[in-house]
Amino acid sequence: MSIGSLRYIQVKRMLLEHIASLKPHDRLPSRTVLSETYQAARTTIERAVSELIGEGVLYARDGSGTYVSDAAGLNQGSGAAGRTWGLLIPDILHYIYPGILRGVSDVASEGDVNLIVCHTDNDYPKQTRHLRKLIDTGVDGIVVVPAITGTVDMSPFYELQAAGVPFVFCHRMLEGIQAPRVISNNFYAGYIAAKHLLANGCERIGYISRPVYSASSERYQGFVCALAEANVPVRGEWVAFEPTFEPAGEGYESALRMLRGAEKPDGLFCFNDGIAKGACDAAREAGLSVGKDIRVVGCDNTNICDTMPVPLTSVKFPTYEMGAQAARLLLDGALDGSRTVVLQPELIVRGSSAAT
């Protein structure tokens, strides 16, 4: 997206803000005045005004000027009623994202803001395409759960900043981009999971994770910290960062490999509930009783937990609150780029890690 295109979008947004303060049939300042006011080229002003005429926000009278239409309030609104936000999430069908969506949606509804939901499948190129479409659409703000697979592409976030579109990171952030963020404490998630396993008698504890990225590294650091406090060594053969983000079969092979060793772990902390399910399947195949011979803790507290043969202990993140607080920052205009809100998870104990 060119600098000229970004400037035009920015000017159009400023024009819409100005129009929101006018009444139907009020005359817009001349192109020359607008060019000076917004420090933009005459061609940029002309393009923005022409589009607003085409959208029915403005109308022109030959030899007289450009005026605010009767439909401007319906098309663009004044204040929150005409606003639209975007929400970028990996996949509404998986893990924590339904909670985040509900939190954002409720705050948007409260503020009379329209919401466009985009699924990235955690893919950077798809994320870039969605963000550029949202810029072109003229959204008034975006909540983003950043993608984690593929080659990192920061350019759309610079384009958002250049176009004056505010955005808030949710659940995780993107290093190198200054923006408000509402994130979960992944370090603490790993810490409380490992502390729980230690408290319930585990002495040989493994960690199975998705590939290395910010959240998996932070959960591992918390896991290591809890073991270090208890003077329990971290065994490299019982730590696995899986090679792919694909959910099919996750956790199973890694756990089976650990359980085939001469010495087996008696506890496992898994990055998410899907991995934990695969690990429990592997344990049963190895002839172990989950919750007795080996204790397992997952993460995200999804509906997987209560559907397993032995209900799964899992770390629960306040997903609704994450989405709601991220949206609240947009609604209230609390957009200081250094602002960070960190929400604490809690452990939901079930049979997979029951005490002896």
C-alpha cells in the first residue's frame, strides 16, 4: 500500500469526523481550504470528497460547492453510532477465541459500534490481507490477536499507524510494534501448573508444547522457574516443542516418545488442552493410568477437559475479560502505546492431576 493511498485514507477519516459535526445541507469548505487545513495535496482532497459523494455522505451543486447530505447521519453517523471495528482472531472454532470474540462483541454493542470479524488461521500473509482490507474499508479501530506462523510481516501495522487507525493487541503482542495490549500471563500459567504437579507428588515432570514462539516460551519459563524453586531438574528428554502448529495428532507422539524411555515422567504440563489430550491417549496406550501413574495438566480450559475419560486439569485464562478490556481501550480512547494490561490465569483442578 503506497504512502499516497495511506494519506488519502487518513484525509477521508478526518473529513468524516468534520462532517459528523455538521448538519444536513451545511456547506463543506472549498477544496483549497481543505487542502490547507489537512496539509494534503488537492488531488488527495478531491479523491476523498468524490468517494464521499459516491457513498451518499455529500452531494455537489454545480457552481455552488459540496454539501452534507440528509443521508450522512445514516451512512456515517455521529459519534459511536456510525463506527465500525475490526477483530482479527485465528479461528473462532478453537480454544480461547470464542471468549475473546464475546468480550469484544459485548463492548462494541454497548458502544453501538459495528464489528467485522476476520479469521487469520494464525497466518501472517492472511493477517496482512485482512488488515489492508480493513484500512480500505475505513474502520475506526481494530482488536488484533497477532498471527504466529509464516514470515513476520509488520508492514500492515505501520500502515495502520500511518492511516491513523487505532489498534489494540489482545492475548499476545507483536514485538517491535508500539500499541496498547491486553495480554495473559503465560509465565504464571506455566508456573502454577508445575507447582500443582509438584504439590501432588510429581518428581519427574515433562513439558510438551507447540513450536517456539512468545507464549510457548513464556509458559516454559514459568514451568522451569517452579521446578527450580523445588530443586527438581529439568530433563531435556522430557521437553518437547513440536515442529508444527497443526492440531492433528498433537501431543501424542511426543508423549509416547517420553513414555518409552527407561525412566518415565510422572507428570506432564502441556501447552494446550489438545496436546494434553494427545498425551493422555499416549499414556493409556503405554498402560498408564492418567491421574494415578501419570498426572497431566493442560492449558486454556476448553470443552475438551470434560469430555476426556479422565477429566483434564487445565489452566483457565480470562478470555472474555481479555476481549472486553481490549475493546474498552478502543471505546474509551485509552490508546497510549505503552499501556499493558496483564490478566492472571487460574488452575481448574480435575481428575487428571488428582492428589494421592
